[in-house]
Amino acid sequence: MGNAGENVYELVVKQGEPTLVPPAEETEKGLYFLSNLDQNIAVIVRTIYCFKSEEKGNENAVEVIKDALAKVLVHYYPVAGRLTISPEGKLIVDCTGEGAVFVEAEANWTIEEIGGNAKPDPITLGKLVYDIPGAKNILEIPPLVAQVTKFKCGGFVLGLCMNHCMFDGIGAMEFVNSWGETARGLSLNVPPFLERSILKVRNPPKIEFPHREFDEIEDVSDSANLYKEELLYRSFCFDPDKLEELKTEALQDGTLAKCTTFEALSAFVWRARSRALRLQPDQQTKLLFAVDGRARFEPKLPEGYCGNGIVLTNSICSAGELAENPLSFTVRLVQEAVNMVTDSYMRSAIDYFEVTRARPSLAATLLITTWSKLSFHSADFGWGEPILSGPVALPEKEVILFLSHGKGRKSINVLLGLPASAMKIFEELMQI
């Protein structure tokens, strides 16, 4: 599509040639250890941050952000390296100091035309991040790729491709905020703690728990066939009143003493998604979600820990049990999964990966990723906080994302993709 008079239907982004931004000073070279919690999550995460200021335009946005990137990479020097495989067959960073990939771009829209998360459009948003041409695997993609796109209204978008093995959500948030602080001429509020060997494997490894997050579940409902339909992406907003309603429903039969917003919402969407996919009653279904282990390790991880301090936990039951029981039943399953995550469980998970090299199976699984408590919205490079920030797309069809939203960020946007016929049912189930 193109122009029809003055109406611009399609976002057109002209990208310049990529350049490398190395650290502003000489940094440590050599191999940099990644823990088993990093190994298990080596996927590319694409995010955008949209800025527009009444006080100043975007004329020097590229220069400011590029200069700050070079400076912040001095502190975060592994991000300027390249991923490689160690003699043990695991991911490791070669700290070459080559730098992050940086691209300048220009767009034909105003920044307001991007819209919000209400109707996610991965194709449009995907133009605001730079993908390495011809990259066949993550070893061919630098840990950080940045694109600054100027819009004709004076706003700009910072689009990032970051490898999850370098950061979990908290670490990524601290990195982006540190980058912003550097751009504003400030010292880092939370300097990175780079030593990841505090999460190394025990010798000998000790597997003390069943790790069912890796279980392969048989798809007896043939939902793989359903996924041949067109995939629709939708976002559902749960304001504080709706969230309170869910918690009240979970507690009304008296079987639970208390529940959190996350537990009630996770239980609700797990049950609704299973119904929407028309899973057979005897279909086993698995819920996966990450628990922040930083404070749960003994001793707890140091402030600014730069790496993955999250551990996947799980719950498995039949679709029939989810459908037939009150919400409190599913909330209890979520609570048990949260409470399972102790220091010994997390160290057992680290050792389990060492022995098995297993990856979590996503067959008949829902993976919930929670960004609602991450302050990506506070990233400030000198143009104020972003008017919009969030993911470009969901990483897998089995993933549902929780994003903070609205006044005081007290609402939660639930972002997901489903086959068209399942989405119709899911939308009906969201009318609470």
C-alpha cells in the first residue's frame, strides 16, 4: 500500500547502513561465563521505546543515544562482545569489544500513528528494530542491536534487539535505564554486578526435585491442527476494578486465605485459554512462568546482578480439572508453583540443565511472561519518559505477556496470539 492523497497507510522506514558502537574506553577482553539460567533462555527480545518532547525535537537524538551507548558499554562490556560456544558445548561471551550494532532510520509517520498495545501489529512495529540480514542463529546476532528512528513530528523511537541470555527483565531494565542516565550526564544509579559464576553448577551436580517444566506433553487434542488457522493478536485490559473482581472470585469459596493479582490473573487466563483452544478434558496442560529468584537465593543475588536471576516454575493438570473447578482451584495451582521456588529448587534446576541440557517443552503449554512490574517506562534519555514502550511481538505462540498500563500503571494489559476461532471464544470469556 502507499499514499492515497495525504493519507499514509503503511509505515515506511528508511534504514541507514549499520555501524558498530564499541565501548568508549578499553575494556576487559577474554571469555565471559554465562550461567545455566542464561543458557536456557537464549532468545532475541525485541522492544521499542517511543519518545516525544514538547521542549525539544529529534535533531540530535541519534548523536546523544549513540554517544551514551559507547559510554555505558564501558560498564556493560560483555554486551559489546559476541556469543560463541565453549569447549563444553555451552554459550559463552567472547569479550572482543567489537560493540553493539547501531542503525539510524527515518519514518514517514508521526509517532502518534504507531498507536498502543490495544491492537498489536508485529509487522509495523518490526520495522522499528533492525534484524541482522541472513542471520541463521543467535551466534550470528550480536547481543545488542539498536535502531533510532526519527519521525516527521519530531519524535523518535529506540528499537532494541537484545539476547535474553545477557539479561532477564530486571537486568535489561537496569541496562536501559543506565543508558538513559548516561545520556543525561548522570552516574549510574545501579552499577552492574557482572560476576555470574556465583550461579555456577555444584560439584557434583545434585538434582533434588522433579523438574516437570521440561516435560513433553502429548497433544491429544490435536491443537497443532488448530494453529494452521490465521493467528490473531489481541490485547485485553484489566483495570484495578476487574483485577479486584478476579481476586474476590478466587477467595469467595473460602478455600484460599489470600491471593495476589498475578495469581488470580494467571489462573483466569490459563483456564480461559484452555477452553478457547477446546482442549479435551483428559488433555494435560502445563503452565510455565518465571519467578524472580534474586531474593530467594541464599545469599540473595547482589544488587545490579547482570544476568538471568529468574527460574521457570510450573504446574500441570488436565483441561477438564481447570474447566470443572472454581477459580480458587487454579489459583492454588499457581500459588504452589510460586512457593516451589526456593534456593535448593533453583540450584537443582541449574544442576538439572547441566546433566540433561534439556529445554522446556512448550507442547500443550502456556508460558506467561510478566513485564507489569518492570519499569521500562522510566527510561529517560533526555526527552522524558517514553510515551509508549513495550514488545514488538510475542516470542512464541504459547506465550502470553502481562504489561502494565494506564494511570499509575495499575492496570494490566494481557497480550496474546491465538488461532482465529479460538480467539473468538477467548474474547467472549474475557467479558467479566
